[in-house]
Amino acid sequence: MVTTSTEFDTVLELCQERHRRIILAVLATEKRSLTVNDLTKAIVKHNHHAPLLEISEEESREIRVSLHHMHIPKLERLSLVHYDQERQLVEPTPQFDQLQPQLSAVIDADPELEAPVAL
């Protein structure tokens, strides 16, 4: 697969933020739609090495707010996911599948994420 410099720059930009790397890695591993709660659990699991119930409600809320206002909208603007706000469901798109090999290469290079990054 040939990657343009624009696609490569997009991949690097997407992978700059740790929460987004976790989201992308979980979507790539699970290969299905996930809820915002699923993504929050994954971030907590990989950032805090603890179940969702073991972190403060405030910290959990901050993660959900960042997902809702920053990370998911960025992925949606780039057509990598479709976000159903009513159902709180994030669905990978065919564009995600096309960029997934490049995303995985960058994510796999993250020494703090143990593969596979699953729920």
C-alpha cells in the first residue's frame, strides 16, 4: 500500500496523544464498534493499570469529556470513525481500515502500550 506524505502526517498527528493511541489500538484490535464507556475502560486500564471502578469519578469524567470533545471528534473529522452520540457508539470506518497498518506501526512502537491493546 502506498502512503502519501499527507496520510503519513495524519497518522503521526493522530498518534501524538496517548489517549488517542489507546483508542486507535483498541479499535484496531477489537475490529468492531465500541461504546464511549468501552474506550474509557481501555484508557483507564492502560494508563492507570486498574479497573474503571478503582479510579475517582472525577478522573473518569475527565476521560469521557476528553473523548467526547477532543479525541472522537478529531477521528470523526478525518473520517476514521462514525460517532453516534445518542447511543455513545464509536464505529470504525473503511478509511480507518485503510490507515490501520500505518497506525498500528506507530502504535506498536509505543514502549508503554503492551500489544494487543484490548478491553
